[in-house]
Amino acid sequence: MKSRLQNVGQMTLKPISFSNVTQILLNADASAGEIRVGLLDRNGRRVQGFTKEESYVITGDSLVHQVKWTESRLFDLDSDAYLLRLHLYSATVYALTLVSAEK
């Protein structure tokens, strides 16, 4: 019998500054499941507008899945650093890329 938590994972990255970041891209395989992404403040609290519930669900296998939220954009964030939390359901992440705006 399989456990309900089998193939479920969560990964939280160290604080990242999203200043000048325009996109978050994932090289990931979620063809058998899904990925959701949320942002946390330095105290570990969910950031309104950037919760996993507000993120678009990532499915399929792609080198360039774009992380997005339903109502908020990365340029809405202030200059503080945030923790990026990935919620994986029968999915594998191979790489994460932060795309910055040209100066």
C-alpha cells in the first residue's frame, strides 16, 4: 500500500534577492504530477500574492517552465530577500534559473 506522502516533497532555498529578476524558470519533469511555488519572507511567513495556492500549477516535462502567480508579478516585490519554496508532487526539479532585466 502506498503512503499518501509518497512522491511528495518540499524544498526551500536560502534567501534570494529578486531585485531586477523578471522570471523564474525551472528545468523540471512534472509529467506524472505537479509543482507549485511560493515565496516566504525572512521569518518564514508566506508572502501574500505569492503563496503556493496562488501559483499557477506546473505540469509536464520542460527545460523552461515559467513560475507565475495568478495576481502578482515579481516586480511587485520590494527589495528584500525572500525564500523560494518548491512543492513537488510526483515531480523532479533539475535546475532553477533567475532571469534578470538588462541594465
